[in-house]
Amino acid sequence: MKAATATAAAGTDPRLDIDWTACQGHGLCAELLPEHIVLDDWGYPVLDRGPVPRTTLKRARRAAADCPVLALKLTTTQGS
């Protein structure tokens, strides 16, 4: 919880990002985080481009960590 608090305090928004050169379309990310990721017709992820809410941040971290090729990333960007 401290990391999430520090992130919010720093004015950053956690977002999901894909390394398209690494992604192989396994689809595990969509199974672990269906409210933010759906699969296209070829099995590749389509991300919700908004910030990841605090309520799903823990599962977003797990989805990124469990990606077989580590293509899914949870990044932070400076808020405006």
C-alpha cells in the first residue's frame, strides 16, 4: 500500500503499456485483468488507455509480472 500512496502523492498515474516487440499474444493478461484488457481477433491485447484505478492496481501488477514474455508493463507518467 505504501507504493500506491507514494505514487498518488507524487502526482503520477499508473497505466498499462505493451512492449509490442515482445508480445506473443498469449492472452494471460486479459484473463487476469478483463476490465482493462480485451483481446483482438488475433489474440493480442487491446488496453484501456486510462489510468489504472487503485482498486485494480494489485491485479495489474500481477498481470504484468505473470506475462510469459514480460511484455505487459505498469508504468507511471507525470500527471498534468
